[in-house]
Amino acid sequence: MSALDTYFERTTALVESLYRNERDNIVKAAELCADRISKGGLIFLFGNGHSRMMCEEMTPRQGCYAGWVAMAELALSNHANIIGMNGLRAPLHLEKYEGYSEEILKGFKFGPNDAFIVISTSGIRPVIVEMAAGAQRRGLPVIAIVARKHCENAPSGHSSGKKLIDYADIVIDNQCPPGDCVVELPGLEWRTGPTSTVTGGMIINMLRCETAERLLAKGYKPVLLPSHQFVGNTSAAEQLDRFYEAYRVSLRHLYEE
């Protein structure tokens, strides 16, 4: 097989494994999210580095709805330049700095119905461990999206020895192997072909859809973000305004005295 065939087959197998083994955990997470959103709560999503993409896959994204908040800390995930200003060195260093997550959390006034989704393939970096610990300390349930095999077998990067899974109420295993990549090529010392984007995106969208269905079953109709690619479609423009307003209203408890 060529490298592309190998990647396709192995990644497809991981997606199938995800459905077989993690469906029940995704359903549990969806019920938790639906319960919280239906009561006026917010579901915060945090991931640093590449995991930030999963937060933004949830919201803002066509088909998303008010109730989800992507916590995109630019200092930890804006590294496309790789070298120089806004390069990769600083975020990789900062995610190992203990105490940083608490400073992020201090910027919010969380409500009693809020919850957290913390996303990290390894689940061992201090910023990830402390984000989950800080949410739990505030009484918020934590859903972890993590590569369980990697997390369980890798040493913690935090001085406490704790990992993301130690602070999670629900763990969703993205099925990725240690190191994430699945393609070995003769002549290369390291694997290529990371898979967490594919399985992570699948988890996020299954969770979004299941939560929406459960919200409707509870009598709560979520306000969706429509596709804004329909140029000249006045109903889409009107729906976009409804989404903006619903999202604004959903955040009000974060800023109330």
C-alpha cells in the first residue's frame, strides 16, 4: 500500500473503534451538556496548541448553537509562524508553566450550571492538568477528550504527578496511539500522519448533534448558527442575527454582579 492508503485505512479503523468503544461516553457527555445548557449554563472548551482547533470546531461553526464557549488562549495556540514572533517555541514553553491556567480561569465568573470540556491528546501538560483541576475546584464537571493510552503511559509533566484523566468526570478516548501519528516510512526516524484531528472532529460533531437532540427532547430549542455562504439569502441573515443575540444573552451570567 502507498502511504496515503495506509493513513486512510488506519485512521478509518480508529474512527470505527471510536464509535464502538466511546459511543456510551459521548452520550453521557451529551446528556450532561444538554442538562447544563437547558438550565442556562455554558459549556467551556479548552485546548492548547493544535487541540484549540477542536474548540473552534464546536463554535463558531455552521450548525453550532449558543451554549458553547471556545476558550482560545492565543498565547498558547497562535504559532503558525513557527519561528520568530508568534512562533512555536514560546507556546510550547508556556504550556509547561504551572499557574498559567489559573490566571485564565480568574477572568471568568462561572455559573452553577456551567461545565468544561478539556481537550488534549497527551493529557499531561501543566496547563491542561491545571485547567481541569481549576474547573473541578470551582464545582464544574469536566469532560476530557484525550488519547487514553498515551495519557496513561506517559509521565505527567505537572509537579503533582497528576494528569487530565485524574480530574475528569467523563473521559472520551480519541483512540489515537501514543505520538498520534500512524504512518512509518523507510528513511524517516519519526512517524507522520497524525490522527487526532480526524477522531477529535468526529467526537466534537457527534457530541454537538446528540446534545442538540437531547435539548429538543427537554423542550429547549437551540438557536443555530446558519451557513453564511448563502449570499443574498435573507432568512440566513436573519437567523445569523438571532444567533448573535442568543449567544450574547447566554454569556450574561459571566459578567453579572
